[in-house]
Amino acid sequence: MTQYGILLSFTLYPAIGSLIVAAIMHWYQLDDRTVEKIRRQLNVQQHESSSHDRECSQ
């Protein structure tokens, strides 16, 4: 019984998880507008993080 559980843990569960992720990725379409929005948000976060790091090191 233990070997069966280990087998499921290493094969079936990851396969099910991969199918779920594939379905989510199929419905979550990235267009140019969304990519640019994400890029702007990351740039703002990076700027805030570097400003915070400089303040903490002083």
C-alpha cells in the first residue's frame, strides 16, 4: 500500500497538477497591453526596492 501511495505521489498527482496549470495558462492570454502593464509594475517595484535598500544602508 505504501508503494502505491509513493507511486501516486510521484506520477499521478504531478500529472493532474500539470493539467490544471495547462488549463489555467490556456485561458490566461497575455496580450501586448497586459505585458506592458506587468512590465511597468515591475519597474516601479524595482525602483522602490532599490530606493529602500539605499535608505536602509545609510
